Amino acid sequence: YYDMKALGQPMQKAEWLIKPTVRVCASTQVSYMRVERAMRYWEKNGYHFDGIIPDTSPACMNPRFGEIIITLPESGFSDTHLASTRLYVSNKTGEIVKAKIHILPKYARKERVLEHEFGHALGWEHYSERYHIMHPLWAHGGYTSTGVRKR
């Protein structure tokens, strides 16, 4: 049991001022339908995306301006994590300008993992309410989206 007052509200450290495009590296083996499902979760919470682009190039690893890229983990990736996300935020405006989701194929298919990482790519930090999409521990997470609707 968690006391909501003790938890406060989920925190968003930055946000997009444009609709990001999602580029999926073929090496991740993440299906179009899987990405679409994760995007739909966030669209139901008021976020908008500018489509999905599959990328079969072997050099698919770095996000371009206005993109969320889904790619394989780099060396040094902790195997204690199912995935991780890096945000690139403008020093001038404070807005998110690109994001990079690192994920292994076996975890991309796992329930809620990609939805959670999209949350990070949209600027949301971990939030320890049980069953919340942004819970830091997969086993304690769920699809609750309290506090993460687009403002």
C-alpha cells in the first residue's frame, strides 16, 4: 500500500515541442505493430507522434533531431535493466530534441517495457506507485497512467 501524498506526482523533466518521429532499427527485431501499440498507449494520454520509420541500415544507432530511435544497447549496457532511454534536451529551450531507446529484442516483446521506455522518451521519470507505467521495477509496474497525461 502506497500513500499518494508521500509519493507526490510523477515528474516530467522535459517535453517535446514538436511531434517526434519514431525510427526503429531493424537489428532490434521490434515489430511495427509492437511500436504502434506502445505509441497508442501514450496517444490515449494526449501525446502525438509523427509516424514510424523502419531503418534497415547497419549504422542505425543515433537519433536525428525530432526523433525517438529504438536501437540495440551499446557496450556497457547493464544486464540488470530490461531497457534504457537517453534524452537529448536543448540547453537553450529546455525542450526534448531527440531520444534514444536501447532495448534487446527479447525485452521489446515483454509486456509494458516499450510503453515504459516511451514514457522516458517523453520526459517522464520513474514513479514508485504500484502498478504505474513509470514504476522503476517491472514486477511492480502496470498500466496505470495517473499524472502522466499531456498537460
